[in-house]
Amino acid sequence: MLGQMQDWPLLIHKIIDCAALQHPRQEVVSRLVEGPIVRATYAQVRARALKVAQRLARDGIKPGDRVATLAWNNQRHLEAWYGVAGLGAICHTVNPRLFPEQIVWIMNHAEDRIALVDLTFVPLLEAIAPKLPTIERYVVLTDAANMPPTKLKNAISYEEWIGDVDGDFRWPSFDENTAAGLCYTSGTTGNPKGVLYSHRSNVLHSLFTSGLEVMAIGPSSTVLPVVPMFHANSWGIAFTAPMKGAKLVMPGGKLDGASIYELLETEQVSFSAAVPTVWMMLLAYMRKESKTLSSLKCVVIGGSACPPAIIKAFEDDYGVEVRHAWGMTEMSPLGSVCSIKPTTPIKTREDALEVKNKQGWPPFGVEMKIVDDEDKPLPWDGVRFGRLKVAGAAVAKRYFKEERDCVDASGFFDTGDVATVDENGYMHITDRAKDVIKSGGEWISSIDIENLAVGHPDVAEAAVIGIRHPKWDERPLLIVVPKEGKQPTAPDVLGFLEGRIAKWWMPDDMQTVSEIPHTATGKINKLKLREAFKDYRLPTA
Ligand code: AMP
């Protein structure tokens, strides 16, 4: 027997409708590429999003068509999101930090028809436009006064483009499983893969992740997503904040310590989310300028492993709670967040910090397991590492235009990460499966060693890779970037690690470099590092 409740499709535009109706005066504050900080209300954002949909329809965009954005977090980008998806078309958020050739590949694969572009990225698109035959028009996210001279096809400023319609438009209604957004994974090997979000998956992801135990976003929150809308939906925050009636502060392209600090203080931000490097820049700035934080209560840190030193600095020096999080583009993206369950046996501050270093536990809506090489579930003992597999209402089932599903027979997606889960259910990422170091048949976690090494006062950044070894198969090599003006030696840093990690995890050597390569999403590019050190021989070999 079926239930007899209403069929109320979970559609993204219902979020902005609700925000405009219930929180019409709540603000969206943005730092524009043009310079100024501007303010709008949810009522205004909704009205302008309707104009985007109306104008797209007039330009011939149909449900299912892809509309690309290359833009920072700002009000116009937000309006475009709701306008594109609200029409039933698909908002393809392109990561402008990818190599131009990858952007060309992605936009052609997506067959984008219109591109909405921040001023910053006009030169980038001018360089690749001849290779983008499917784009019919470029809309520059600015007004007529700031419109640059450009030869981009049918280029028009956003304000003129939406100024041409009256906004008298009704959102169409459709199946909640309709595609709403497209985001490609950066993939260090092979071609990028497109993750095709649905209205339902995005709405559910925001419902799952807004709760007290995850991001704790409500009408009295002021939320600053530093995580870009072009990287996995700004962790859903551009949906979650309006859904919950929170004030939204959009930082644009200025992500340095001073600029983020300015917004945190002038807008009295209570919650923010970013990758560790952004927080490192902010902490460095605050220390140098002897600044304090007057409103920030909680930050979520994820995207790559958060060094314990950052967690400690935020909590002990600035009184800001840190929640370490893990996720991926394929998961919309949040998979787990480390908020402390009251039943966790914690006696000391050290116990608490040990738990906080872990990536936490999945909110309702995400299932998680760790398995061995035979796909058998491993015990939750905090010791055994295994491949991390996930399932859930906002987890990808198949990549865009692929013919086969990307989940196993039981419906679980292999994340490619390796993790432990402890007896209290806290998950801890130890590596990417392809980066794990196999020494004498046992696995060594490169992330754990890296996290400890950056705790050394002279080390700015650290990476650990496996180097071939005749006896042990592979042994770890520690690669560090020294802090400015410092020259840490191998005995210094390795001595610092002693007693903090198992003896057989100890790197066989250390090398210093001026820079560690990163991917377009800010992760250490181990593939490139291994390539750079392919001729290196360990002293123990
Ligand atoms: P992306 O799809 O670009 O967001 O990348 C997802 C990948 O980033 C995951 O599969 C992890 O390897 C890594 N990642 C994300 N968050 C964390 C974290 N807190 N600690 C360690 N790795 C992380």
C-alpha cells in the first residue's frame, strides 16, 4: 500500500522562492570583481533569477541544455544558478583554475550553449573561444559601464542581458530527478568526469548538511562560503544558506588572508567553510597583524586533510570551533563532518584533538563502509585501513554521458580513498588509494606523516611519496617546503617525527623543494611529485 501524501517535487527554485517569501530582507553581500562590496536581498536575488530564466528561454535554451558559468562566488553567479536550473536547464560550473586545454575538453564534452563569465576570465575565454564551437553567446557578469571591448561571440553584459526582459515569468514544474547541475572532477589521470546533480539530490544534500551536527546553519547564521561555487557546489552552501534564511557573504575572487578577514569582521560572519590553504593564509595574516575574531563561531575545513596545527590554532588561539570534513564532487560533496558526539569517551583536551583530526562521521543520507581487497567489510577498530565506499541520496550513480554505472553491485561507490573507522564511528582518511605507500606488505599513511611534519616550526608544507625499495617494495620519502628564511635539515625534521609515528613509518630521507605542485582544486599533486622524483634513490636502497 502506498502512502497518501502529496507529491511535492524537491526542486531547487523552491529554495529561492522560500527565501524570498520567508526571509525577503535577508542579505546577500558580495565582493564584486569590479571592486565594490554590494548588497541585495533574497527577494531581489529571486526576482533577478527569474529574469535569467526568462532571458535564457528567449535565447532558445531548452530544458536539459547546458549553460556554463566561469565565475567566483558572487550575487550574479548565484542568480544564474537558480535561473538556469529553475528553467530545467543544467548549470555547468566550470573550474577556471583548470588548464585551458582541460576547460576546452570539458566545455565541448558538456556541449555548453551559453557561457556566463566573470570579468576575470574574459581573457581566458578569448584565448580558447575558437575551440568552443558549441557556445552561441558569452554573457559577461558585469554591467554596460564595465563591459570590456571583446570579440567573444554575441558578447553582452549580464545587466543588459537580463535588463531586456520584464521578469514576468513562472518557474516550470518538473520531475525532481531532472538534472540541475554539472561539475567535472579534476582527475589527475585520464579525462575529467562529469557529475550530473539532480534537483532532488541538491535539495536533499542541503537538508542533510544544514543540521546542528553538520554545518549548523539557520536564520541567525551569517555564512561565508570561501569554497567556490565551481568546486562541488560550494559544498552546497549556496543552496543551504537561502534554504535556511541565513545571511550569505560571497567573497568574489579575493581569497587572501586580509580580504577574508575584512569580510569576516565587517559582515560579522558566524560560519565559514574553506580548504586548509585558505585558513593557513588567514591565520598567518591574523598572527602578523595581531588581529582577533569577534563573530566567527565555527569553520568547516576539508577538501584535503586539515593539519592538526590549524585546528589547534583556531580553537585555542581564536576560540573558533573547527569541524574537519571530507567529501568529493561525486558526493555533492559532503560525506562526513567531525562534530563530537556526546557519547564519545573524551577525558582530556588531547583526546578531543585526536578525534577532531579525523574526518568524522556521515550525516543521515550518506552510508559508509571500509572494505579490504576482496571487498569484505573491515571492522571499525580505528586501526585497519580499507577502501572507503559510500552510498546515498546525493552520491553519483553514473558519470555524464557514460554508458555504465560507477557503483558496485550493491550500489556503493568506491571513493578511491583509504580510511579507518574507529569504534565510535569516526572515519579517518589515511590516503588516496593510489598514493598509499606499501612497505613490506603493510600500508603507510602519507597524510599522517605530512600532518605531523607541518607541525615542525620550520616547515611550511610537506608531502610524502613512496619510492621503490629493493627490500621493502616501497619506502616513504618526505618532501618539504621550508618556511621563509628557514633551512630545516633531514635530521631536524625526522628527529621531530621520532616517537610520534611508528618506527617503520619513519621516512627514509627528506628532500627540500621551493614549491610542491598542486592540482586545480588545491590538492598536492602526487603524480607530478612522483614524476619529479622518479630518478631519486633512497640512501637505504
Ligand atoms: P574533489 O572531488 O576535488 O572534491 O576531491 C575529493 C577528494 O579530496 C577526496 O576523495 C579525498 O581524496 C580528498 N579530500 C577531501 N576532503 C579531505 C579531507 N578532509 N582529508 C583528506 N582528504 C580529503
